[in-house]
Amino acid sequence: MSDGDSWKLYILRKLRERNSKETSCFKELILSHGRLFDQVENLKKDITRLEYQNNELERDLREGGGSTGGGANKLNKRVEDLQERLLTRTDEVSEACRATADDPFPLFSGERLPESGSATDYSRAIKRLPTIKADHGIHLSALVDMEETDTAPARKAGDEWQLRGPLTYLSRIYNMTLGQCNVNF
């Protein structure tokens, strides 16, 4: 290699070092996120298997004529046990899906959340979601035109509307919260 290439190797080595240093702190997060997705997939498989077993037992129970003998009691017990396990697995999948609902994102070296005011203390940047009581509402305004979705009608920029409580409002970048209000519907 010539001396003309040594600067390229130096830059390449420095870039690799920087990449290693900046990604090493996220390795555990990435691994745990992957494990969580694997757990969700395994739980979904378990649910499918349990649903199949549950259906088989219910079919056997129907074909057995619903007799009150010991066999029917054992089948009923197994069906109840499978339904309980199925419900538990479904709850686990729901919880795992909630945990992965928002993809985590890293703050790279030198980045910070604007609201935090500090590069190390993010407590001021974390905001509570507005919880609207049953007899209250939240007053919103559209910042841009929005197309109709399954959960919301189409809106034009400047349109105002209210959402009734009780609810926890997850703010959107397309809406501006004008405030909360008492509602008498």
C-alpha cells in the first residue's frame, strides 16, 4: 500500500471505532427487543395450538352426548384448563404487543430532546398523556388537511372538534390541543 492510501485506512479505522462505540450501548436494547418479538411469535403459536386443542375437546364433548359420566367431567375440566391457558397466553401476547407498540429510537451523541434542557436529565421531556374525565372533553384543531380513516372522519386545516371523555388522549402531530372543557351532551 502506498502512503496515499494510508489516510483512507486511518479514516476507515476511525469510522469503525466510532461506529462500535456509538452502537455498543444499544446492543442489549436491540437484543432484548428481538427476544421480545420472538416471545410474541412463540406465544402466538401457543395460542393457535391451544385453540386447536380446545376445539378438539369441545368436539369430543359434543360427540360424547354431553353425558354426566366421569369422562365428560374430565373433558370439561380439560376444556376449562385449556381455555384458562389460552386466556393467559392471549394476555401475555397483548402485553408483549403493548410493550413493542412504539419502536424505541436512540439519541445519538450530541442529540437531546428539546424539552429536556439537559443532555443527561430527560425527566422534563417526558409528558403525561391527558386523561379526560367522563363529563369532560378535549378541544382539538386540525393543523393540516387529514384524510378519512377507519377511526376518524376527514378534516380540513383549521377545523375544530371535541372528543368526549372518558379517554386518554394520545396527541398527534396533525392536531393542536386547544384545551379541555366541561361537556353537557
